[in-house]
Amino acid sequence: MPTILSLLALWLALALPAAAADLPFAIIAAPGATAPHLTRESVALIFRRKQNYWENGTRIQPVNLPPAHPLRRAFSRTILGHAPEALEDYWREMYFHGVLPPHVLASEEAVILFVRATPGAIGYVSTCVPEHGVSVVFTVGEVPACPR
């Protein structure tokens, strides 16, 4: 029997505009944290907290935007395959195993600042920002100002 929360999550997932999943974005990482390019699968493992360390042994520090943010919705649908609300059961289960979800920051600017200042950090933004001292490691769609 479905719960009210699961029905609400399903309704929200169906009510999302299709365009939200079409928003382009770039995955950014702290300089030197990882190889210059990641795959969609490796990013999903990181944000589901299934991969916790970079190859150099540095702990991975993923950060998200708030669940209602259009870019978070696009990232979640494209990389994780679900709307943020649909992952609530997953994170409840992970919590009982001692695993916390990624930190949530209020804005893309906060994500850039956190990733630049935190060894091992990874996040996503709507515009490539190589001049801000972060590495672009994966892109989805035509992201403005990304090197080709």
C-alpha cells in the first residue's frame, strides 16, 4: 500500500516540467581531486555516497543545491534518474547505515566557493567556471562558457 509521502513524491515527479531535465549543467571538482573527466555513472556513485574517496585517497565531499532548485531537479533526474523527492526513501535507508546525504548549499555561488575551498569537493553549476579555480569534470548539454 503506497504511503502519502510516496504518492506525493510520484505526483511531484509527474508534475515537473519536462524542461527541468533539459537544463544544461557542469560538474565541478576541487582542483587536483580527480581525473580530468568523470562519467555519468561515476558521478551517480559519488552523489549516492557509494564512492567516498578519490583515486588519490582524498575523501569526496559532494554538495547539492536545495531540492526545489531547478538545477538540482535537472541534476537528479539526469544523473540519478529520479526527482529529489523520490530519493527520500533511499536516504532514510542509508541513514540507518550511517551514511548521510550530500550537504545542501543555498546557491550556485556557494557551491563554487565550497568546491574551490574544500579538498575533494564536487558539485554542479549551470555555467562552467574555470576562472574560479575549479575543474570541470563532466558536462550535460550545452553549458555556457565550457571549454571544448
